[in-house]
Amino acid sequence: MVSDVIQDFLEDSTQFEVHVMTLENSIIFKNKSLIQWNEELAIPTVSANEDISIAQLETLHLKALNTIETVMTNLSIARSSYLAAKSNHEINMIRSHKVIREEIEGTTRKPTNDFINKLCEERCLNTFKVYAMSDLIFNFWQDQSYKLKQLNERLTSLNYTKRN
């Protein structure tokens, strides 16, 4: 019994991993997959056991600054795209509701609001997909922004001053 549950969990875990890998490689933003963006945005790691020179710290800081610029630009684009897709979907849902109500008007049919909502969702599936994808991309860039904020706070806390 317990081993069946564990086996099911492991199979689900493997399916989830395939799902994540597919998403990372398939979702494209500005001609790059999410995995390519992650590689480009990666900040070199520094071992706690390794002494870091001022030159290395400056290089790390410059890499972080360039990455911050990329992330903030793409976050802005993703946010705008998300808001536009959300508005477009909401407008299409309202229009779809109106069309359905006009189609029903004058007939003996009186469908429930739930039925009408489901019909609207079906008719607006394409705009919903764009909305959902833009939400996913927007969240990706928000997460990247958060990661860089954490890095920036750590670099700032080092509080070093360069003197010539």
C-alpha cells in the first residue's frame, strides 16, 4: 500500500519534471526561452571559503548592474503586455456576454448565468491563453527582479569604498 503511494508520487514527480523542462524550453520571450534567459541572467557564484578581491567584486557588481538593467526593462515590457492582455480578455468577455444575450433574446431559452459564463470563456479561450501566458512571463520577470534585489542588498551591505 505505502509503496504504491510512493511509486505514484515518484511517477508524478517525473511527469512534473518533464512538464517543467518543456515549459522552460518552450516558452519564448523576446526570442529566448526561459532557460536561455536564466542562463543569461545568472550571476557568478562566490564560495564562502574563497577570498574575493576588489577587482572581482567590481566585476560582480558590474555584471549585476547590467543584469538589473535587462531585468527591469523586460519586467516593464512584461507588465505592460500583461495589463494589455488582461484588458483585452476582459473586453472580449464583456463583448461575448453581450453577443450571447442578444442571441438568446427573443427565444424561449433562459440559460443560467453559469452557462453563459462558461460559453463566454469558451468563446474567449484565445484571449485567455494570451492573458495566462503574459501572466506567466510577468511573474518570471518579477521573480528575476526579486532575485536581483536580494543580490543588490547583499552587495550594498558589503559597504566597500574604492579608493584610487
